Amino acid sequence: MPQAIEAEALTRVFGSKKSKEPLVALDDVTLSVAEGELFGLLGPNGAGKTTLIKILSTLLLPTSGSVKVLGYDVVSESQKVRPRINMVSGGETSGYGLLTVKENLWMFSQFYGIPGEVAKQRINSLLETFGLADKAKAKVRTISTGQRQKMNVVRGFVTDPDLIFLDEPTLGLDVNASFAIRNYIKKWVKGRGKTVLLTTHYMAEADELCDRVAIIDHGRILACDSPANLKRGVRKSSSFTIAASPFAGAEGIGLLPGVNGFNSHQETGRIEMRFLLEDESFIADVVSFITAHQAKVLALAKSEPTLEDVFIHLVGRGLE
């Protein structure tokens, strides 16, 4: 199958004025994404995701290694890559506030040389699809953050690229808007040979959308497979969720013998903890740790491994 992305031994090193030690953002990354694939890239902040996307989209040069996008070298043939790709980032503020939604989309379509009538048809259709038709003539500075993000998504698809980079496209959106975007992405890719590289902090989103997922941390690819196969790989571990009253030092659970991965987050009046155990018998040690810190166990549940469990197992912590 033709490859949309081919990266071989890709490395990117940044110099630092504050430190004599260089920062290795990508470390010998080898990765391939087939044409027509919806590919997910998961990693904590600082893992190298943004650096990788910038190189693949010709915005940043690699330090070493080779990269081809849609069959073209991103260094020597960048001008052949750019007309065929597009990018959308969550939370970005692209667009001009004094222009209307439709004017902004028209302007971006013309940057890509889309014929006038084709551009108008695509813009009208996409505005309808994403529930923005009634905002077509509204100044961008007057619409909500969620509406602006949907406009950004429309901007990404209006050029009908062969490869689109979606960096947290549903960040901060409500349930309905997120559903509309995910649904459109699936339909856009299906049967057309179009390719998506998606980064997201929502594990369920990656599980639902992606054909394959790569997990990256400290600039290295730790695993790459379908979500089902990745989850199958940790099925021998026991996955638990515990809710407890708040206490200091919860991260110490991750250091207990038998705990393969640990993640926690605070909620109002409680702390939610998720972890993988080598064996169910170790749950007694976890509960003892909590009670020894004068905290109460509020809820305890065992569940089937999820993509989040795979991530915790490989990275040793959650996304947050």
C-alpha cells in the first residue's frame, strides 16, 4: 500500500542557551502511515508530538534522518508537499476578526488556489455540516470559542487535502460539536484514499477513530499498533479504578511493588486513581497505602483494559 508518511531514523535536536546539554525532541523515530489511514499519535506534553508534526508539515527541518510525505522529501521537495496538506490545531486563533466567517474561509481557499465556484460550494456545504451556516456573515471576533474552532476545522477541510494534520481538533468543544467533527472525519477518510494524522488527549476519541495508534514519549516511539492489539497486550494485567478522599502523596502508589502504571486526578472532594496491577492480590497493598495516609476508599472497581491503561503501562503516567 502506498505510504502517506515515511520517516526513517528521524532525529531533531534543539540547542539551549540556558543549558550546555542539547534538547533531543525526537530520537531516532521510524514511522510509516499508509494512504487512507486514520493514524493517532498519543503522548504527554513535551513528548515530541508537535515537533514531529512540524517536520512532517515542512515547518521545521530535521537534524538527521529522512522524511517523505505523499512521496516527496520534506526538505528538498517541500513545495510539492505543501499544496497537498493542511493542518488544524485545537485552541488556535487563526482568522481575521474583522472578516466574516465566510470571508475568512474564502481567503484561505484562495491561498490554495481552489477555483471560485468549487470553493463556494465546499464552504457552504461544510458550514451546513458543522452547524455554522447561520454564522456565515458574522464577524469572527463576535462568535464563540467553540464556533471559532469549528470554523478552523472547516478551514482545514475546505482545501480537500490528501493529508491533514489534526492536532487536538476537539479541544474544549462541547459533546455535540465534538461528535460532529469525529463523524465528519470518519466519513471524509472512508474509501477516498485520504489520510489523517490525529493527536488527542481524549483516549476514547483515539480508540473510536484510529486504525492505528503510536505512543510517543521523550522523543521515542514506544508502541505502534491498532487500539485493539495494544489493549490486548496489557490484558494480562488487572485494571482498577479507586476513588478516595483527598490525601497527599497519592503518586506513591505508582512505586508500590506489583503496580505497572498509575495515574490520578483530583475532583471535588475526592481523588480518582487508575492503575494496572501484575496480579489482583496487590490491591490489598494499594488499599493499605491509602488508609495509612488517613484517607477513605470511596469506590473500587475493576475494568477491562482501555487505551488509557496501555498508555499508563508504557509511559508510566497519564497524559495530564
